[in-house]
Amino acid sequence: MRQRDCFVANVCEPFLTFLHREPDPARRSHMIAEEHALAERAALWGGTDKVCLLPVPLHTAGLLESRFGYRIEARILGVADDRLSRAIRGSRGAIAWLAAIGQTTQLSITSYASTREFADLLDSLRARSVPFSADHTAVQSDGLRVIGRIETKAGFRQVAATLLDGLACNLPEGTTCESAEAALSAARLICRNTSAAVLKANDGEGGFGNVVLSASDLTHIDGAELLRICPFLGLVSVVEAYIPYVTAPSVEFFVPPPPMSPAPTYTCTQFFDRNNYFVGLRLSRTDFSASWYEPLLEFGRRLAGYLQEQGYRGYFDVDALVTTAGELFVLEANLRRTGGTHVHDFAQTVFGDGYGTRVEIVSRSITIPPQSPAEALHRLSPMLIDLETCSGVLPVIVGTAPQGSIELMVFSEDTRGWREACAGAVRALSVGRGGA
């Protein structure tokens, strides 16, 4: 019986409690919609033959099937319930659809993130005798507990401090606080020795929940004002010294069940906008010779071993910063598929294991004139990636085109190549629309 990956694209699910701290209902709905939109990346997870359950339409399926030989069956649940796993569990149609596919293929079900709702979904599928396997990402109580601990900024700092011995990397100076007033007091202490402090929501993600305050800012701000500026901060926060940096590397690992060993999947450098929100990443052969590469990889190995011992199964990454002096600081871990998992999976599928020596890949959001997803795909069709030359673009998220943005993967030999390709994509999407 043929095995097929089945991906539950529950991208919004792990962040809902955090996002609901946004007091403005319109902005909160917009942020949740942005998380749902990322589910289009599921088309690129794993190999070419897959089943996907998503909250939003999968606009790139036809392109991937015609151009690269993918075979994708997708079911769209909608966003009436922002917790996709719960929406699937409550949908007789979705359960029957999975059961029918499971009669002819061996389904291996996994998700963007391991959550309590996803664990409940797997239990429900078993109870309804839907045939599937979830060996490598089985959600167990131990795994959920370690996610709840390490995904917090404070929990990561506590564990990382025990793993850094002998490595050429550090944690930023910092402390955990349990009120806005305590966070401000800690920030003032830190600013005696540095230019600014970063106050981070303990459960923040993607840069949301972080605020940078200088020593002068701290002279005229109180706890109420801090929470007005950053409502995501919450009661528990981590305050760290601000680290001026020149690059922001990250490494992802996959943690299988023992006795198999964890292994790195990809290494990248990340892009952030002026508000410090994540907007993209680059996979480049130059990373392998960077001074930060080996110590970051070794820290990732140590953390992977710890997570495996604690019962975690699945993907995680470690985010870091490198200063002008070459100092490496580890900041946090994300225990889920990451912003580059789809990039690695696609590149490995079409180029093979050695893709990192052949091509430089950038994945990032670009701003465009509003247009339909179909028009965006049509306009980009002359620029699509050529597998022989390892150059061109691949649309990833196009459901957001009516709102004026899409996500692209860009393939080239070097930095100049991907910059030119990005600019070319923007021109192609703008001509005749008040752009170029």
C-alpha cells in the first residue's frame, strides 16, 4: 500500500491565546488571518505525494502538479473555527474524506505544530477507526509539556544555560519578570551597562510581544503605558540587554523517536523589518563557513538531545544573533515546523540532498499592488524556477495577493541574483497597476 504524508496545516492554532491579547478586534482578526494564510506553505512540506487539510485555499497546487510532478489532495475547512484540528474533528465530511483515502493509501499524519487540539484529533481518528500512522510525530503528554516549557522565553533561557558550557556562544544578559513594573525595573538596571533593553512577552512569536526601550525611554514610562504600547507583553516577560547585530542565523533540527538520532535539516539567516518582525530568510552556502555555524550547530545538537530525552518528537529551530565583533547569542527555540521548513523540503525534493552547494535560496514576503491570486500566478509564470539553471521564482503564498502581498521563494547563484529576481517579480506584478 502506497504511503502518503497527510499534513494538518494548523499554523494559527498554537498562537491563538497569545493573539487574543490584541485589544483591537479588527487588528486581531487581521493578525489571525495572516497566520491562517501561512498554511499555503503546506503544499511544499514533505515530498511530492501528499494530502493537506487547510483553513484557506491552496492556490499553488496546480502549478506544483503541472511543473514539478506533485500530487496534492486538499480539503479546505475554512476559518469559522480558528483551531484547525478542532474544526477537522468536528467535520463529518473531513473525517469521512480521510477514512476513504486511508482505505487505499497508508496515511502518515503530521501537523505544523503539536498542540492539545491536534492530540485530540488523533485520538478522535483512532476512535473512529480511521487508518493512519503518526510514528515520528506522535503527540504525547511528555512532548506537550516540554513544548509548553521550552517555547517560552524564560523556559528556553533556563535550559539553554545548562547546555552552553564550552561553546562559543552565550545568552544575552537578562531576567524573568512577573509584572510590567518589575520588567521596567529590570530594564533600567540593564540599561546601566548597555544602550537599550528588550522586553519580551514570555510566549511571544514572530517578533510580536517585543519592545525595545532605551535608557531615556525608561525615564518617563510606567507599567500601564508599557502595556498600552505592547498589549502582547502579558504578565510574565523576559527582559534582556539589546544586542546590536549584523546577522540573525537560525538552525532547524528534526527529532525522531529513539534510538534514531536527531539531525539538522537546514541553516539560514533571517530577515526582519524595521519593527523587528520576521519577513523572510536566506539559505546560502556561505553559511557553512561562517564563524557562528559550528557553535550554533553544536548548541542545536545539545538541545535536540535534551528534547528527545524529554519526549519531544518533531521539528524545532534555534534563533540567534551575531554582533559586529562576531559574538554569538542564542535567543529562543521554536518547537514546530519553522519559517524555512517548506523551503528546505522543496529544495531537497527537486534538487536532492546537496542543494545547499548548488543554489542560494531566499524566501520572503513582497509588497505588490492588490490583485487576484490567479493574476499574480499568471504574471509570475515567465519567471518560474528553471531546474537546469537553478534560477527563478516560486510562488508560495498567493492567497494574500488581494491584500497587497505574496510570499516568494527565489533561487539564484548568489546575492545579486536573488535581489535582481525579487525586483523583477515586483515589476512583473506591478506593470499596468500603478507600479512600475
